[in-house]
Amino acid sequence: MTRLERDTARRKEVWGSSRSGWSGGAVVADNANVKRIETTSSHVEDVPPPSAPRLSLRFVLVRTSHPGNIGAAARAIRTMGFTRLVLVAPHEFPHPETTALAVGATDVLDNVVVVPTLVEAIADCTLILGCTARRRGVALQELNPRDAARQAFAASAGSEIAIVFGNERTGLENDELKLCHAAVHIPSDPTFSSLNLAQAVQVLAYELRLASLEAQAPAADVPAKSDPPASAEQMEYFFSHLAQTLDDIDFHKGRSPRTIMQRLRRLFLRTHMDEREVRILRGLFDDAQRMARMAKERET
Ligand code: SAH
């Protein structure tokens, strides 16, 4: 019996015919070959920063040839706070090179799940993103890693998400890509587009980490907005006050007020100011106008 067959047999043993073991608990390795099932409470979660929204996400490596790449990929996802790695029919696993290149990401390696087909790896997933170094003849929406990460975060709570990577030489087969909801392409140089597998994993893990930090940013560094947003009418008063102030302080000095106002409109509209922010800035304009008046009075 090959190692893969042993893994498969063991998995059947612990999962039975039901798939619930996958989402309700994790199949984890006691040692490299023997798998047991853990209860939900000790389920190994992805660990984006402690208060970040949790993504139930797995990285899936399909038919990986080089054991070192598996280790490097484990390290890549662990540095970004993720832990779940699924291997579809790896050529060699476990392997000393995998352990060496994981450089201590042992929690990822200890919890690796090995399955024989991509279909099994993603059976319970609701969003599957396949990473490709080049365009394939499959009509799939194509995303860059940033948009893919945002889409993963936009997926509804309870979604199981898979990010899938192909074999080092052949990439993902068309039949495998067809199982994906979208293709993710790292916009590399078209004349040299293929990244090392673990580096591609790193890029995706990094973007997912960034998206996770972004998702928690409002609570962290932008005070929650309690004031109502400024209405279009309030913004128009704001802009005419701004235009008048720029005149009063002689800001234009012969340049076209129209061009600068267009730019300032674009700038302020982009920020979606609330009523209080408009009041603060208009207070500032009032003061600037008052100072300009005083200066003029001193001149005369
Ligand atoms: N020769 C293969 C490249 C395989 S590289 C091909 O042309 O498809 C191994 C895996 O790394 C790929 O299957 C893909 O999942 C990922 N990868 C490498 N470069 C990538 C890129 N520019 N964009 C997205 N994924 C990439």
C-alpha cells in the first residue's frame, strides 16, 4: 500500500461516508501518516490577527512535485496567520525537505490533510479560487490577488473558502480550473509569468492578511462615525464657502480658480465627509476669512 493509499484509507475510516468531519472538526496528523479527527472545539482555526474577522480558509496544493515547496508554502501561510494546508496527491509527503523549508511552521505541517483529488479537497467549500500563471481556455472570471482577497472577505459568514494552486510544471488542469469560481492571476510580467509555487502562495496569503487587517481597521484607527453624512446641498454650501475663502485669502494669484476648484471638489467628495467634519472645515474657513479681512483693514 502506498502512503497516499494509507492516508486515503485512514481518512475514509475517520470521515466515514459523511463529509461533516471536514467542517465540523479537523482531520489532523498525530504523526505524519496517522490521522485522527478532532472535535470542533479544538478545530485548528486560521489565525488572522486576534480580533480580525475569521476566514474559514484552506490553501490547497495540487500534485506538488517538490517537497521543499510544500514546506516553503507552509511557512508562507503561517507567517500570514493561516494554518490550514491541504495536499492533493503530493508526489512526496512527508519529506525531510518539507520539514526543513517549513522552518518551524510545524503546526501547519502537523495538521496537513492529504487527499487524492481536488474534488475531495474542496467538497465542502462555497468559494473556490484557482491560481494560474497564465490564461487558460476556461471561461472564468479573472481576479488579481487583492480583489480575490476582498471577495473572500465579502463571502458570507460560514463560507468555506479554498485557494488552489497547481503543480510546479503544469499548473492547474482545465478540469481542475472548471471546479473554481474564479481564476486568480498575479499580474506578473507576461513574458515571464510563472512564480515559484511557494512565492505565489505567499502573495495570496499576504493579500488575505491585508484584507483581514483592512476589515478590522475601522474599529482600530478610524473612530466610528456617529454623525450623519453631509448632504449634497451641504457639500455645495461647503464648496461655495471654500471658493469664497480661497478668493478672500488671495490663494489663486492669477491662476485659474476653476481648475483648482475641480480638483478640490474631487478631493473632498472622495472623503465622504460627515456634517461635523463640514462644520469644522467651515469654521476654519470663517477664521481664514476673518484674518484676511483684518489684514486688509490694517493695509488701508
Ligand atoms: N507552468 C505552470 C506554472 C506553475 S507554477 C503554468 O503555466 O501554469 C505553480 C503554481 O503557482 C501555479 O499553478 C499557480 O497556482 C501558482 N502561480 C505561479 N505563478 C502565478 C501567477 N503569476 N499568478 C497566479 N498563480 C501563480
